[in-house]
Amino acid sequence: MRRFAFVFVLLGLTAPLDALAGTSNSLMDISADGRLLACSNRDNGTVSLVDLQSNAVIREIPVGHHPEGVSFLGETHNLAVAVYDEDQVLFIDGQTGKIDARIDVFDEPYGVVSNSDGSRVYVTLEYPGTVLEIDTAAHTVLRSLPAGKFLRGIAIEPGEERLLVSEYHTGIVKAIELKSGKVVDSWQGSRDDNLARQLQPHPTRPKVYLPHIRSKITVTHGAGSIFPYVTVIDSAPGEGRRRKPIAMDSFKGTLVVANPWELAISPDGQRLYVVFAGTDDMYVCDILDDNYREIKFVKVKNLGRNPRAVRVAPDNQSFYVYNALDFAVVKYDAHTLRPIATIPVCENPHDEQILLGKVLFYSAQQPMVGRRWISCASCHPDGHSDGRTWHNPEGLRDTTALFGMAWTHPIHWSADRDEVQDFEHTIRSQLMQGRGLIRGDVNPALETPNRGLSAELDAIAAYSNSHKFTLSPHAKTGLNAAAKRGQKLFFDEETQCATCHGGPFFTDSRMEKPFRLHDVGTGNDDPSEIMGPKYDTPTLLGIYRTAPYLHHGKAKTLRDVLTTQNKNDQHGQTSHLSAEQIDDLVEFLKCLPYEDPEPAAIKAGLRRVD
């Protein structure tokens, strides 16, 4: 097999085989001959190629904003790269570093895998939840296969008859038959399963390994709300224990680890490596062929900052870990588990304050967190939402994304924070149980500012406020006829949508006291609510991908926002609209943002919070 040589037992004899055992998406990949490693550097928009004999970068290739998955093509040194925010899949000649082709895709390409002869790559589009099959010679999309919602993980099973994909927000795994292009099997776990961005088939057994967390939305303390898991799936057809979740905080005296990001299986199928981006750890485990315990803990390794990828060399003699906020790959001896080399793969693209803020944002350790289960990134990874509605002490609260937050203060649905520095209260709360970043007392939220009391806290604010919107994929060629009709309805004085959702960021939220809070008729829908019924107006930018909606998450679709969750016309006058007009209004909302809002905001004299 390409990349994976394994031993097949037949009549008591062992013989090496050279067929492909399977590939899975990752931020790193190793060429079939074991000579090159490719690393996708999300923060600075490059892909680095590392010579694994000299342990040095031989080429760093600019590819665009936020590259994610990377894969060598077959047995070549050519690459495919998913550039998430550019909505492109790139094909690169690994020998020269030349970009041979850029393929525009609909939105958010994340995972990439290649078949064994390199003639095809398969790419997950997180939004709208499809898999693309791309001809690597002609650089054309052959098929677009609908397969779920918010797809990230992707792998090819041994035998290359099926693809496996994972839904990011639900952890649901689906099998796609390549011949027909149809979903032919599905494995659903707990309703709490969340943030499943990668999966890996076993090279010789019908097993699939899925790293993810469980977000228990009814618990609001750090010792019981977020849990690290690896789920083992029986991928063969038929009855049996189809899906077994393994709590990764149940080993080594219940050592708590946080935010499993990726895992890798050794070519011989004997070892499992899992990296935890929140606690900067890796678990090394033996894989058991018992259909019961499944894995056996061997050792924990302390890693660098924010490890996001792990890959094993084809000869099984070494493995590699990508510490994303050290901007380096570390090579380890697979037998002794000792580091062999540290390979810087790119420059730090951030200033010192932003880097410090990001390190703290992803940390599930002191001084941010006391019990190690949770970090800020457990709910807001890379500025996105976890797709959950939490049962918070103040009531139901849908997780919001951080994009554009610098322009849309105050913060929270109830506008109970007017600066990110007020989250010192959250750090010290039962949720995170950290020591905190301010020495001494914390000023009450909305009163005397906490800004300037801690360089670390100011750094978290700078990082949190640095996230920017990307344009909606629904408006790449401009507004279509339906969206233009919806735009007219949105700004019509009768519907009153723009009364609150106006301006460049489609919100009237301002850093002017008293804050502009509104009762839109949803405050009484939740008996646990203690702060309503008035709420801060959220931005509508990026709303096409942020379901569910409203503070309590009870609107599952944009149509629900305008109809079933707006019975008394308190959230805009929409009851008089026809079904076709509602469709047009939804079409317009899906197109937001169709232009960069910041130039208009600056022109309008709006205040940005840094």
C-alpha cells in the first residue's frame, strides 16, 4: 500500500503487501517514498515541504488565506491543498513549488485525500456539506456528492470502494460508495458529540477512529461540560457494536486532556497517536484486537503549543507532530518516543500580542483553566461557533462566532460585557476555574474597565477581536434576482428589518450607553431565562452558515426566524409576506456579507474595539 506497509497473516505466515491501506485528511502528509513531509500552515497561508533526510524545509509555498488539508497525489511528490477561506483547491508540483492549478469551489474546502494512483482527490466542503471528486490530471471537478452538514473529516477505506466522512458539529460518520456516489451507511453517536474534524481507518481491520469532543450543553461548569473522546467505529456491514466512544480522560489516573484535534495509526496497525490541542499532550496507545477495550494506554507525551496534526512515517520508525503555535514540526523516534529533531516550518505571522492571545485562547491549562477540560477554543475554534445552544446560568444561549466582534460590541446576547477583558470573570468562574490573568480584584463588567490591568488579558482581547468575515458564497457573482427582491423587502419601511439590522454590519449594536437592546418576543420562550426579554442585536453577516438562530437557538432555519419564531411580528413585520417573498428574503440573508463591511464602517465613523 502507498504510505502504509502492513503485515497480512495467512496460514500462519506473514508477508508484506504493497496495496493502499487507506488515507485520511490531515494538516500534514508524508510522501509514499518517505522523503517529503508537507505541512499546511494555517496562520500564515503557506504550505511547507520538509526533506525528511535533512529534517529541513526545502520550500515554503504561499497558497492563500487559511489552508487546511494537504495530500500527496499517489506515489508522486505533487500535492493537493484545501485553502479554506479562499474557496480553492490547489495543485502543486512538489519538485518545483509551482502551483499548477487553482480550482474554485463553492465554499470552505477542508479535508483532502488522494486515491492510490493519484488520479483522483476527494475534498470535503464544510459548507454546504458536499464531497468533490477532482480529476488531478485535467484539474476538473467530476462529481459533487451531497453527504451531510458541515463536513470536515474524510478518508478512503482500504480497497478504495468507499469514502468515509465526518460531520463537524455532530460527529456523525457516513460512508459514500464511490461507484454510485451515494451514502450507503451511517454511524450516529451521542447527541453531545461535537467538533469531529478528522477520522482514520485501520489499515487491516474494519475499524475507524474518530477524535472529537462531547459538549454537554446542560452543564455549565468546567468539570462536566466538555469531554475528550476517541470513538471506534465498526465499519463492516452487519449488526454488532457499531460505535464505541472511549473517554480519553480515563487513562493514567484519569489525567484530563482537552480538545483532541487529530490522530494517526501506525502502518502496522499496532499504534494509535492522538494529539490534544488544549493541553498540549499526545497519547500513545496500543490498538487492541478485542472488540471491547479497543485501545490500551501506553504513554503521555508533553508537546509544544497547540498541536494540531500527527503523521507516522511509512517505515514506522518515526512520527511527526505539528505544533501549530510554535510553527514547527517535531520528529520523534517511534520506539523510544523521544524527540529527534525540531523543524521550524514557517515564520510566526502574528505580532507578539496576537500570538500570546491565541496561545491563551487555546489553552486548557492554568492560568486560564483549572480542571483542564475546556478552553475558549472548545466553543469558538478558529473564531467559529460550535453549533451548540448552551443552558447557561442566565438562560439558553446560542454560541456566536467571533467574526466582526471588534465592530459589534457590546458582547453576549444580553450585552452584559462591553470589553473582552470582562471575560476574566468567565476565566475565574465555575466554567473555567482558572487563576485568572489579573492580579487582585476584577472590576465588575460594564463598570470600570479591566483593560490595561493585564497584558495577557489584553492579548486575548486583541486576538478575539482580530477575526474578519469572508464573503458569502451565495453572492460570488452578485445578488441574483431573488436576492435582489429580498434586499428590497429587507430595507422596506413596512418590514422594518433594517431598523435594527442596519449599517455595514447589519446591526444597531453600539458602544453607547444605554445599549440598544430589543424585545423581539423570544424572551418568554425559555423558562430558565433570567436576563431577558431584551437582547443585543446580532450581526447578520455570515448568517447563512450559523444555524440555529436567536438567543435560544429555537429557530432551526432562516425561514423559522421570519415565520414560526415571529408570530407577533415583533422581529420585523413579516406576517403579511407571501411564501415566495419569504423565500426571497431568505435568499438575501444568505448572501450576507456580499461586500467587505469594514471600509463602509470606517467611512460611517463606526468605532472598532481593539
